[in-house]
Amino acid sequence: MQAMPIAHQAAQPEVGPISSLTGYPAAVLCWLLSAGVYIAAKWVAPEMPPWGLCFWRLTLACAILLPIVHRHHDAMIGLLRTRAAEVIAVGAIGLTLCQGMIYHGLNDTDATTAGIIMALSPVMTMVLARFVLGEPLGLWKSLGALVALAGMIFIVAHGNLTALLQLKFNAGELWIVGSAFCWGLYTVLLRRAKFGIELLPMVVLLLGAGALVALPFHVWELFNDERSAMNVHSILALAYLAGPGGALMYYLYNKSVETLGASRASMLLYLQTVFVAVLAYLLLGEELHDYDLVGAAFIVAGIVLATVIKPRPA
């Protein structure tokens, strides 16, 4: 979320032919809608400030989903009574900061580059899990993280060794790197918190928490950013971000987790990068840069090393 749905650790169900028939299409559509978030945010960036976009997307998506989880309202209220501060902190990191940084970054970089950099977030999650949760990293995961990091640095430096040596980076891409870091930290903190309620009600609580934290930033923009006025483009973008790219996306992700399991559903995340590149080309006229292709190759190689190659048992 940024554009990505809420990560969730759940028991892995048995995946049969019927489950796959419903689970995989739901997951693919989920990541297609998620990719559309980058396109809508980039399209409306010149006319709507990032924190306003973040606040209204979270608020409207929460309002749409709240009636759907009416059976869980008692459990949600009970969780807020005992652990409200934790819910707000996790929502602030994973939704407010993560999304706000993406929208900030899209002011100065293209959607394709943002999508490629965000593909780094699962590797960041592995590294952060080592320090926060004490999960073993191992040789292949460590090597994969370093290779993916090299790809990210290559993209941010635009393949320019001189810029790299002089620490001259594109501000927009640095915002996206910060968003990927926040997403990784959020995923780890959510795993550690173990809030103990089902995925979709937890999504609604985190959306509400994220909107609450985004509100002061949005209020500041109302007095300091000339783009704060609503117009037709802003309303259309918000309609997509809150509806198909928000509430529906989260609902589909929940369904894909139920049928495929969290691991399989999350691994399809990498489709988002492909969808972003295709949609950005078709709708925004963006093209892949040479440094995007080289950096993406390093990131893919790092992901393969970190997630596919398994160490031999002793």
C-alpha cells in the first residue's frame, strides 16, 4: 500500500483444485487493483497533496468495509480497549507513513520505478525480522538481501556511478525506499503483535488508525498546499483508491489468503510490479529506463536467492 494489502500470518489451509480456482483469480485481481493505486496517485499528484490523498483513501476504505465486518465489532472494540496504542502505532507505520511516502515520491519519480523499488519490501522484511523477531537470516537470505539492495541503489542513483559516489539521489525515489522500509517494519511489528482477530476486521481497525494519524498532516496541507482543493480529477482518483483500489482490494486479498494461505497469496505480490509497468505504459505513457531494467534484474535475483534457494540440511 502502500499500495499493498495488509500482511498477515495465518494458518496455511490445504489448497485443493477448487480453492485454487477461486483463490488465484482473486489474488491476481487484488494485485492488479493494487497496481492501479500507483497509476491513480501519479495521475493526480500535480493536483492533490500526498497526505490528503492518504487520509481520504484510508477513511473511505474503512467506511466501506466497516459494515461488512459487523459480526466482529465486539471483538474489534475489545481489542481497542486493551491495545489501542499498539493498533494506532502499527497502522501509522504501515498505512499512514507507507502510503504518504509513496504519494510524496510519485511527485518526483514515475510509477514504474516506484513499483520496482517496492518489490524490495519483502527482502527488507526478512532483514528486519532478523533484528526485531530474532528470526534466522542465513547465508542465502543475507546474500539475496545484499544483491537486492544493490539493485535498489542502482535505480535510485539512475545508474550513475558519479551520482552514487557524490550521494546525489532522486528525492522521489528516496521517499519510495522509505515506504518500502516502513512496509517491512510494519509487517514485522504486525507479526510480533499477534492481535488475535481475523484478517478483515484487523484491516478495518488499521485503516481507521492510519486515517486518524494522517488527519493532522492533511489539516496542515489544507493551510499550506495550494493543491488541497478538490476537483474532478481528485474525486475520480479517490473513488478508485477508496473503492476498487482500497476496500475491494483488501477484501480480495482476504479471500485469497483464506483459500491459498498467507504465503502463497503474498508471493503473488511480485505481479504488482509487472502490472504497474504495463499500466504505466498504457495509461501514463511511461517507459522503462535502462537503470530500471538493470536494478529490477538485481532485485529479482536477490528475491530468488532469499526466498527460493533453501540451505541443505546439515
